[in-house]
Amino acid sequence: MNNVKGGRLCKAAVMLCKNPNFWLYLDLRVAFKSGCDIPLGTHNEQDAKDWVLKSCGQLTSRSQIDHCPIAREKINTIFKSFNKWLRKQQPVILKRN
């Protein structure tokens, strides 16, 4: 399954992992779930990719998301959770560099 072509969800997952707001979301999510202080700015694009792959079922590539029902369901849940969190944030956080 490593040589599959990514589709719509793969492309959306790639864009998500490039989003600095998603990195911040992961910082805060990990801090909350672990009960530890995680400095803001800890996560980056590679961390986001690794987290998405693990969360979607230990995938080796985001291109697999479109071809695995469990991964499709999980990435949609991730998109919904992130977007819900994003809507609650102050406009200052939404700035891009």
C-alpha cells in the first residue's frame, strides 16, 4: 500500500500539516492530554505529519488516507476537531508569518 496515489484527503492532510495554527493546536492538545507544560512553538510540520500518520492508523504515507476507511474517518475527525478549536481562537492567533 506504499505506492498508492493520494487524493483529496491526502492533499488536505498535507495542507493541514503545513499550517502553523495546526502546530499550535498540537502543542495545546499534547499539553492538555499529558498534563505537562509544552512550550508553544514546540510542534512543526514534520511533527504534524508524524502525528497525523500515527492517528490515522500507523500509516507510512498520507497518500494512504484516501484508500483506508478507518484513516478517512479519523482524518475527518481531526479536521472537525481542529476547525472547532480554530473557530474559538482569538484573531491574533490566526495570523500567518
